[in-house]
Amino acid sequence: MRLLASIYLLVILGLPALLSQELAAQDDIQVVVSIDRDTIGMDEQATLQVEIIGETQNLPAPQMPTLSMFEVYSQGRSSNISIVNGKVSASVTYRYLLLPLKPGTFPISRIAVVHQNKRYEGNAVQLTVASSGRATSPKLDQRATDSQGKTRDYFMEAVVDNKHPFVNQQVTLTLRICFAVQHYGSPELQEPTMTGFWTEVLGNKAPYYQTIKGRTYKVIERKYALFPTQTGKLTIGRSAITATIAGRSRRSRDPFDVFGLFGRGQEITMRSRPIEIDVKPLPTAGRPKDFTGTIGEFSISASANKTEIEVNQPVSVTFKISGVGNIKSVAEPTLPELDDFRVYRASSSENISKLKDRIGGTKVFEEVFIPKKPGRLMIPSVSFTYFDPYKQQYQTVRTRTITLNVRKPEGYVAGPEVPYIVPDMTIGSRASDIRYIKEKIGKLRPVGQLIIFSPVYLVVNALPVLVMIGMVVARRRRERLAADVGYARSRAAWREARRRLARAKSIASVDKASEFHAEISLALISYIADKLNISPYGLTSERLAELLAGRSDDEELVPDMLRFLQECDFARFAPSTITDEKIDRALKMAEEIMVRIGGVKFV
């Protein structure tokens, strides 16, 4: 009995000590502090990472020191929990964005967590801020400032790295969306129109912060690789983005928002400016005869799947072209005439890659070579010519020569095009798979009419092509109308003029003579202004005469127009002398002058 009591007492007294040791082991926490860069400029930023590791799932948040030399923005956290053999291991990583306020070398230390009344402190790191760093461009500073000289809460910028490329040379388009205020959700992007370009999206850059005109902006970047497919002036259209930002005004509150906990968002739309690209043709000086139009920087190699073969047995040769440029437009290398081989095109494939905002990759062409005779035969070096837009020169690269050892098979018959005969091969009238060639084929005549010449077949197959051509033409016209305001106004000028004339006709009466003549005068002036893409307001008769001078072969057009406008002005200020006949005549004269103006060459 005493023995049992002693054991019970030892268990009661020893159990708390064992539990405390186990808890102490579980409460061991490690704090690891790191920084992605040790040196930055004044207009750059660094990411501070605090990782908390422990054997408990409820890891505490870090206690950050006062970093008065930086603007600190939380970038969120991520967690990881693993259980191995019943043992729990967890880690939580906190990330902070540091924007420097002044240059210098700053130690970052005393980052700690407190758990179970015990403090765990992380290691110290050091960040050097140089007085010079990435500077903002003058255009970016200008876009960030409104007409009153104040910085904008948000703006959008579109830039290209090259406005004068060669045809098929990569142009990198960068869209920058800058927010100086909080925004909610993911902005909705309307892609720019890129007619005349082959386009590849390079992707989105991780959001970063940048100081512009003394104000901190969150910057989101999206990049495109554009390859112009034609020469001349091309336009990259406007891009638009819709987002919801924190509203400044709280005049209209939600009646259900009793405590003011829910902020009201304001939907805004930003637009970039169109960019004009002047695409240059490739130079003709020094252009090799075998140039196939490939632009970029490339290398070429060739390899055979085997080098020991028999006559009339195929060998596959792979030509691999690798480099930077529009890999889809890379042309097949030109093979020389080979009397010792029959050559067949097998296949081609491509692999596109993106490296440092440049499009490149590899294009593979596979050719089948069938030797016609035995011996040591050579597949000669194959040349590949491309144009290097950075050196502005034509470059030629070559493959190595491939040597094949071609054996004479059993039953080989020497001849330029005669295949060898395998022993015991039967070729005769009883053969089931090979027949003799018929020397006299007799009279040939078509059996029935070919379906491709029937009217129904032609209509059925031509209709989708015509519809597709119509859709392409309509789309190009719609894109041009959206991107070119002057073109859109010029195209709609006659329709707008007819609408104003219709309104003038609806009020054509002696009682409304003044209003009628004002309307037809405005219709005529607005028609000319739309054709020239200028404002109709403030145009005088003398200015209209200057604009139309020398543009028309009709020498009486300008005097007739000025006389008509003068009569309209007189009728507006002296309507008592106007009759119904004069009103009808004025309406016909306005239509006649507009028809004559329609023949003027405004471009």
C-alpha cells in the first residue's frame, strides 16, 4: 500500500515537470529576417521578409521597430504547416515594402515576437540607400501632373522602346497604371488596338511602388511584344482600364452603414494616348540573294539521326534555328541541289520563349535525305541569312557538313534512279502489290463533271470567304474610326450635315426665318470643319476662304459660299424681308454648295 502511494506521489509531482519541458520544447520559436537587396536608389524599393518558424500553429505576428527612414507598406503574409511523424512544424512569412526617405546606410534590427511571455528576436540586416537611383522620365512626371500643376490620384501611360523599327523587328509596348490612392479588386483592362502588328503578350510585372513628383504611386505594368508586318506609319490605339478607387466624398451615405464601416468606392476609367510608329523597310544594299525575310539574331545547326545507312534508306536531318526575334516568321533554310540524294520535307515545329522582355525560341525543320548510290556522301553546309536590326546588317550563319557512309546493299543495281532488287523478289503478272507500267494507255476521257466546277460548289465555298473579307474590312474600318478622330469626323461629315439640313427643313417657315438661316449656316460651316477636323466655332468667312483656297478646281465655289453665308447673316438680322420662296431657295442652295464642297480634296 505504501509502495503504491509512493508511485502515485512521484507521478503527480513529476508530471508537471515533464509537461513544462515538453511545452518549453514546443515553444521554441525562430525569427529569420532577410532583405532582397542590400543597396537601392532613392527612387527604388526593397522587400523586407520576416519568417517566423515554430512547432505550434498559433505563431504570433512580429513586432516591428520604428523605421523612420523608410515608408513601410505591408505586402501580406503566407503560411506553411507540415506534420511529419505526428510532429507539427509551422512557418509564417511577413513581407514589407520599404521606400527610402533619405540616403544613407541603415541597420534594421530588433524585429521580434513575443510568445508565452518570452521574447524571440531576429537577426539584424542592413540596407544602403544611394543618393542616385532609378529616375522617373520627364513624360511620366508630365502624365502625373494635371493642368493646374497638381499630382493626379491615378493615371495611365503607354510607351514603346522604339518608334522607328524595321519591319518585323520587335517593339516592346509597356502599359503603366499608377495609383496614388487605394483601389479595390482587379482593374479591368481594354487592350489597345494593334492593327498591322503580330502581337505576343509578355506578361504582367509584379506591382511595385515608385515616387513620382514627390508622391508615392503603386505601379502595375503590362508588356507586349509587337512585330510590325508592314512598312509606313502604324498606330497603336488607345488602351483603357476601369477600376474602383476609394471615394473622397461621403455626402451620400448608405443608410445601412450605421457606423460608417463600409467605404464607398468610385469607378474611374483611365485611357492611354495612341502611339504612332514609323516602320522602316529593310535596306536593299548588301541584301543576299538567299535572304528570306527573317529579322533578329539567330544561329543554325544541323544533325543527322544516323550516319551509317544503305542505299535508298532514309536518314533524317534536323535543322535547328535558335535566337531572338519573331520565331514564327523564320523561313526554312534553302537547300542546295544534291545529285546524290532525293530530299523530302518531313515536318517543322517551333518553341517560343520569353527572355528579358524579348521574344525568341527555336524553330526546327526536319528533312529526309535518301541516298541514290553507295560511298562516302556529303550533305553540304547549309547557309541561313537574317537581318540584324541592331547592327543594321545582313548576317549569314552556316551549319557543319554532315558525312554519311552509304553501304551497297545486296542486289544493288547501279543506275541513277533504279532501286536495288532484293533476291527472291517476284515482279510479274502474278504479283499482288506491284504491276507493270502500261506503255499504251489508249484514249483518255473524263468520267463525269468535276464537282469543283459546279455552280453550287463554287457558291457554297465562296460565300464564307466573301463574308470573312467583309468582316475584316468592317473591323479595320471600325478600328480606324476609333483610333483616328479626324478620319471619323471626315467620314461622318456628310451624315451630320444632312441631319442639320433636315432639322432646318423642319423649321423652314417665315415665322422662324432667323432660326432657319442660323441652322443652315451652321450646317455648312460644321460640314467644312468636320472635313478639316477643326472646331466650327469662331470660323469667319475670311478664314473659310483661306481654308478652301487652292483645294478645289471649282473657281466659283468660294465666292458662292461667301455670298450664301452673307445672305444667311442678312436674313437672320432682317427676317421681315424673307418669303417662303427665299427660304426654299436658301435650302436648295445650301445643299448644292455642300455637294460641291464634297468634291474638294481636303487631304
